[in-house]
Amino acid sequence: MLRLTQMLLIVLLSLSISFATDYKVDKSHSKVGFAVTHMVVATVTGKFNDYDVNFTFDEDDLNNSSVNAKIKIASVDTENEKRDNHLRSDDFFNAEKYPEMSFVSSTVEKTKDGYVAQGELTIRDVTKAIALPFIVKGPVKDKWGNTRIGVSASLTINRQDFDVTWNDTLDSGGLVVSDEVEVIIDAEFIANKENS
């Protein structure tokens, strides 16, 4: 009887254990982008083409979840070479001196609308605490047997907080480039084979 009780206890414990899944970003189906207001009247969008994101997700125990992202500044792309070179210069990102921006989460929490990753965003070697809200879609299995999820995230930051300070004013008094930058992430992730 004691042996049976022990076996049942082991089974129950094993059922209650949750396992985190490690995901790697699928860049061919993902975008790390941004949007700013230009001359008060228009929105200019851009993206970064070179980045790496590792996402560990455990829906049952968010203490096991984390986000770690690195973005290569030189890969900025607004479909305008002159503007991109200006963004790479010291007026904005200074890609030569500060080649990467990064985000490292400290916690992942459940919200009524999805999740939020609390963590540190670093741009130009300036690190600030931010909250990154996101939603998760899936998981689904593709025809090759891979487990995939989708993640959509967005937030607004003030670039001045990260020493991205260049600007000019219009005759009307408005700014050429808004201080507020909307960060927009739509990413597809593939689970590592050993835990999918």
C-alpha cells in the first residue's frame, strides 16, 4: 500500500511540473520595427534587419519565462539610404560606437490583455527599465513538425531618455522628428526540437 501511495505521489508531482519551451526567432516571418512622427504631419516607419531574439515561455509558470534580444544598429532600414546613414551617425544611434541595442527581461507577468515583460532596454549604453506588453498566438505545428508561436508587442519610448537627442524645429515651432518612438514587434518563433 505504501509503495502504491508513493507511485501515485510521483505521478501527481510529474503532472504538476511545468516545462519552459525555448524558442528561436524565425526572421523570415518577423519584423522589429519603429515609427516616428516627421514634421508633425507624417509618420516615418523603419525596421532593423539584423537581430537575434531568444524567448523562453512557460504559460503555466511565468517564473520560467524570459526574453533576450540583441539588435544590430547598422541594420536600420527606412528605405532611404541618406536617412539611414544619418540614423547610424552620432546624431542618432552612433552605430560605430554603440553597435547594439538590447533588451533583457527580469520578469514576465500575466495581464488581462496578454503578458508584459519587465526588463532593461539599452541604447547608446544607456539602460532604462521598461515594461514591454505582448500577446502570444499559438502554438501550432507546421508540416515539418516544428512548434511555432507568434508574438506581437508594442510600446512607446522617449528617445531623449537614451541620449538620442538630435532634432531641429520648424518655423511653426514643431519638431522635425518626434521624441516619442513607437516600437512595433511582430515575430514568429520556432521551438527548439528537444523541447517542442
